[in-house]
Amino acid sequence: MKYVIIGNSAAAVGCVEGIRSVDREGEITVVSREGHHTYSRPLISYLLLGKTDREKMKYRPDSFYSDNGVRFLPGRAAVEIDPAGKTVTLDDGACLPYDKLLVATGSHPFVPPIEGLDGVENRCTFSSLDDALALEALLTPQTRVLILGAGLIGLKCAEGIAARVASVSVVDMAGRVLPSILDETAAALVQKQIEKHGVRFFLSRSVERFCGGTAVLTDKTQQDFDVLVVAVGVRPNVELVQKAGGAVGRGVTVDERCATTLPDIYAAGDCTESLDITTGERKVLALLPGAYMQGEAAGVNMAGGEKLYDRAIPMNAIGFFGYHMITAGSYDGEEYVVQKGADYKKLVTGDGVLKGYLLLGSVERAGIYTALIRNRTPLASVDFDLIKEKPQLMAFSKTERLRQLGSRR
Amino acid sequence: MKRIYVNEKWCLGCHLCEYYCAFANSGKDDMVKALKNITIHPRIRIEEKNAVSFAVSCRHCTEPLCVKSCITGALKAVDGVIEIDQGKCVGCYTCILACPYGAVSPSPDGVIQKCELCVQRGGSPACVTGCPNQAIVFEER
Ligand SMILES: Cc1cc2nc3c(=O)[nH]c(=O)nc-3n(C[C@H](O)[C@H](O)[C@H](O)COP(=O)(O)OP(=O)(O)OC[C@H]3O[C@@H](n4cnc5c(N)ncnc54)[C@H](O)[C@@H]3O)c2cc1C
């Protein structure tokens, strides 16, 4: 059996490990546009912060490819898939035959068209190790940095560089930080924490145009900067599948076995759209845990096993300057909210199950909440008052607890 | 593989498992010196309410959600034991988001700590040998 994997990040690694859990023999080839050993993408901000290094940020040990009998082709890009002939063509003209193919191409930063953007001399995105290294090379204690986007990537970048530069300003069209995962109360708390570290926010406005090192905002105020980081969002890399004739919605369309609509071609990770079980909507859930697990399921299925990836939910664990937040699911439903200083908790229920939650500050044991969402546990079967108080196994029945703590999991 | 199992019927709620755990992971050889006047951060925790109490620690799952979710690769299964490489962990707490048992926790320095079945120590885990009522056992199931 010949397996080809396009991509070399969380979904690709999950796929290699999934294949090898079933098939020790088949030939696996990994094609990676990035020339690096597989690394943890979220750690690029920690690298700038000095909390990790190039060695520690490797997602798997140096021996990963040889341990798993993988032929690794770093620095090579796939340019075309021929689903009829079952081959992948690379940028150097090489042609790789496959029996089963995984597309794990991830996403790329979206750069919006803004007048004068091309004239900005020091401009970066923040999505890869090379991005982080390029940004780092531009930083001095005198540098003024302007970040476009107060989402996860923009704020992680701000945290990573705040102590190393003269100033960091963040501009976002949304009226609050992390609008996709936080409500207004939580966003205000997080913003305050980040502001304590010198980061300034310019929310509810965007950049109208750039004149060299000056950004003119939509409220006509001006921001001077030396380095611009564009972090307004990412778009799934769907072109290879699309050109080959596979179905694409917001991301590559896949079923619960991670198969695309093309025969023997699978897809996983940030390039796909998945079904969010808390809302029933198909969306791109750009998350590392999901990418790994979807890749793993794809690998098992490619190797002839059976594994479904059918319990996707949005979820995030993230912290800024030591202030942690964990969120999961969706927020449409009945709310239960408690706030004590910097500790904030919101639980959302509907249809007799937990739909979503948001924890800020104290996040201990949050996974007990996540499991209630993923398993769609009927709240009638647990002591919900105890669940509201804190995540605890005491809220479950004795029988369920015996299953959890007294048997093999 | 042997794992830790809990029999809540026998749990006295004495918290000795927490102390033995903290001692076993303190790197010290004197229990008094290791624990006196110190807030302990054990990797096993008692939940208690009214007459019910039980200990919770890592289940060493065969499909470990924490390992699959770990964004750095710091969590891994080594011969079935879920281990944490604290040097690699950056304390993002994605494993806390993922663990259905609430069995991983931040250590005092921010990175994750968890039960590793006292593999370094060898033999039965300290919480098991220290439990006066066999409410925590180490067996093949
Ligand atoms: C700064 C930052 C912080 C983040 N923080 C978090 C976090 O805290 N928690 C979290 O869950 N997620 C986080 N994420 C998101 C997380 O990194 C992604 O969800 C995850 O990396 C997705 O993995 P993937 O394998 O699907 O794709 P990617 O990691 O995007 O990898 C895709 C790979 O495919 C390669 N590729 C693409 N096209 C081709 C081609 N044609 N030929 C060959 N190779 C190709 C690319 O070069 C890339 O290496 C963060 C992301 C960023 C940028």
C-alpha cells in the first residue's frame, strides 16, 4: 500500500500515527512545503516569548520519520492531484503515485486588500515558524508594532513580543477582543489583563489606508509604526482538492471517515470543514486537537480500519500573561453566569444538554464540562447543581463513577 | 497493563493518598521534611461530599484525549503510561480542556503535572501502598 500525505503538521502527524496503528508495512510519503521538521505551530509566539526553543517546539521527536518508516520530503509542495491516475505532482515536477492520499494542507493567512498595504515596508503575517523568525529579525527595543486583528493569532503575537519592543498597538473591526470565543464581559477582562503589559487596543475600527509607516484608521486617527503584522484570519487551503474536482464548502468537504468526495482521497485538519455537533452547522474549526484527531481517524480509515471523527466541537484553551481561559461549544441557550473578580464562568444549556461553557481565571478540571458537551450527556442524569458549582465527578451517578474510575478507560 | 482503580465504598476520605503522592513526587527522602508547612500539589485528588468520597487520578486511557490534544507533543504514551515532559510543556492547558476526568492539573510553576503511576519509583504507586483501606488498588483489569 502506498500512502501519500500532503502537509506535515498536526493532521499529517495524526495520520501517520493512525496508519501505523493498523498497517506497519505500507509506504508513507510526507510532502511538506515548509522545510522544517514537524513543529507545533501554536508555539511560534512562545518562541518569541522565550518560553520554548527550536528544539523543544518540535511536535514529535527527531526520530519520528524513521521510527514510522516515513519518506519525508521537506521543502517540496504538491501542485496537482490527478484523481484518475492517482498521482500527486510536486513543484519540482516529480510525480508520486498513491493508493490512498491525505490532504492536510492547513490554512494560510488572509490578507485583506487595504489601500497602500503594498507600500508598507516591514509587513508580516504570523502563521508559521518562518513568519515568526522574519518578525523577530525586525524587532528591536525601539520598534513600534501595529497588529491588525485582535483574534487568537494577533493577541498571541502581541503577548510574544510585548516585552521586546517599544510599543504594540492592536486594531480590530470588532468591538471586543477574541470575538469568536469570548462574550463581552470575558473580553473586557482579558483586554484589561493584556493592557497591563503595555499593549494598546483600537477596537471597533479598521485601517482605511496606509501611507508608508502610518496607518489611517476609519475614525481618521493615525497610528505610526515600524512593523505591521496582519493577523485578521486564516483561510483553508482547498485549491488542490478543488482543482481535482472534489467538493469544497467553507473548507474541503469530508464525511465522518474523513473521506473527500474523490475516491481514495481523504482530508483532515484546518483545510476541512467539520460538523459542529453543538449547532449542527458545518464550519472550519481551526484547532490543533481536532486536526490531530481527524488526521488520526483518516489514517486508520486509509489503512483499512474503521474510525469515525464525528464529535467535533469548537474548543480553545489559551492564556495571556498567565491569565487562562478555556472555552468550548456554542453559546446559544440558557445561561448560568458567575463572576468573582477575575474568575468568570458561563455555562450554556439547551435541549437538556450542556451546549457550551466559558471559564476565565480558574480553569481546573474543565474537561469534565467538555465531556458533557461531546458526549451530549443528558443533564437529567447528573446533579446539575454540583456541575454548576465546579467541574466534578461527584455530579455523576455511582454507577457512572464506577465505570469511570473502576474500569479500564 | 496495571492501572490505578478506585473503590469508593472503601474510601475513608482521609486524604493520605494525596500526601503520599506529594511526598513521592517531592524528590525528598524524608516525608516530614518534604511536606511540613507546605501546601501540597498532589496528582491524585479526593472528591468528597456528605458521606461519599473517592480519589481521582489519571486513568491512563487507551485513547488518551490529553495526548491527542496536546499542542506541543509534551504528553505521550510510553508503554501505556501517559507521561508529561515538563520541559516541553508551555502550560497552555489544552489537556485540562480535554481530560474527561479532570485528572491533569497545573503544577506550582505553571506547567502540567499528572500521575505517572510512580514509574520512576518502581513498584506500586505511592497512593496505593499508602491507602489504609485498599480503596485505591493497582491491578490489571
Ligand atoms: C500563532 C498561532 C497560535 C495558535 N494557537 C493555537 C492554540 O493555542 N490552540 C489550538 O488548538 N490551535 C492553535 N492554533 C491553530 C493550530 O496551529 C492549527 O489548528 C493546526 O496547526 C492545524 O493543523 P493542520 O495539520 O491542519 O495544518 P497546518 O498546521 O496549517 O499545516 C499545514 C501544512 O501543510 C503544508 N502545505 C500546505 N499546502 C501544501 C502543499 N501544496 N504541498 C505541501 N505542503 C503543503 C504547509 O506548509 C503546512 O506545513 C494556532 C495557530 C497559530 C498560527
